[in-house]
Amino acid sequence: MRTREQIEDRAFNRMLLWLATAAVVEVVMVLINRFYVHTRVSELGIKMPLYKVLTVFPIAGAVLFVLFLVWAVKVRNGDSGKDGTLQAAVACGFLCMGIGGLLMRNLETTAAPMVLAVVPGLGVLMMVFYLYQKEFFGCAVIGGMGLLGFWVYRTFLSGAVYYGYLALTLVIAAVGVALALKLKQKDGVWTIRGKEIVVLQPGAAYLPYYLTAAVTAILLLAPLALGAAVAYYAMWIMAAWLFILAVYFTSKLM
């Protein structure tokens, strides 16, 4: 039986693995941004080889993602006593590199700022997952998708890309609401094949997630009705809402 201190140390070590992975991915994206997206005239000779390398990035990233994910599951289900966090983190790192490389190869300066911002953002999400209540993690995921949505809108305006992203965000938010409602009925316990898994602790705050899902949906739909200028102000409203939630859930930890 682990003590509270041991549990906290283990969670902290897991978080560090995710942060280290995010740091490595960010370094790779920065190098691609410097030597491919913003190649200097004297360095044009390396852009074509980099283009060929980036062509295989998505394929290699997807393959390595699957391999390391399978490895993580085997480690978790094995008798080694390890939980496979390292393998899972590396798997997600390869997936991010594949997607990021694909976007930066095809969209270059259009996608580079977004990729360079999203990778650290994913690292922050993992910090929230390990340091805060799981309901705040749910709020941060949906709120983060909202913030990214404003960048997508301001880049592609009301084109097919934004409509697709909007639909994806609304579906994920709705699934989250349905899951939260079911968990609330069972006091945070999810049953899979007769095995009970505690997803949220008793007394979890469900209302902040419902409000976050509603705020995100309203703010992402607002530019379609009120114009592109609204997206700028909506972005700050979304950021302010997430800050309020961070203060609220931090106070609950004390």
C-alpha cells in the first residue's frame, strides 16, 4: 500500500515524462520551422532534402505511434510493476511530430505558429491532468480546443476547415457532457466489463465542465453570426474563462 507522498511522487514523475516528451517534440518543430519554413537564401540547398524527409514524417509518426502504444499496453498489463507511461508519452510524441511535420510541410508559415504553440499547450494539459482535478482537465481540453478554434477561424475564416474543426469540437464537447452526466449518476465510477474504474472522485464539480462546453460552443459559433472581428474578442473571453477556472480549482486543492 503506497503512502500519499509516494503516490504524489509517482504522479509527478509521470508528468515529467510527458513534459520531457513535449520539450523534445518542440525542439524538432523549432528546427523544422527554422531550416524548412524560414530557410535563408544561403540554405535553400537543404530545403528539398527536408521536404522529402517531411514527406515520410506522417507515415513514420503513425507507425511508431502504434508500435509504442502497443508496447505501452503490454507493459501496463505485464508483471513488471510499470505502467507504460514512458512508452505512451513517446508514442504521442511521434504522433505529434508526424502531424506537425505534415502541417509545416504543406502550410509552412500558415501552420508553423500554431504548431509551435500547440505542442507546449499539450504539455500544459498534461500538467493539469496530473496536478489538478480530472474535471478541470476536461474543462482545459475543451477550452483549449476553443482557443485553437479562434486561430483556425482567423486563418481560414469561415471555410471548410473551420466548419470541420467546429463540428469536431462540438462533438467532443457533447460526448464529454454525456459522459459527465453518466459519471454523475454513478458518483464518478465507470464500469467496463464488470470492472469499476474511478474516473472522478466523489463530490467532483460537474457544473464547470457543462459551463465550459456551453461557453466554448457559443464563442466558436459567434464569429459565424457576428463577423471575423468577434473572433479576436472571443479568444480573450475564452482565455479569461480558463483563468477563472484555474483559480477556482486551485482554491479547491487548498
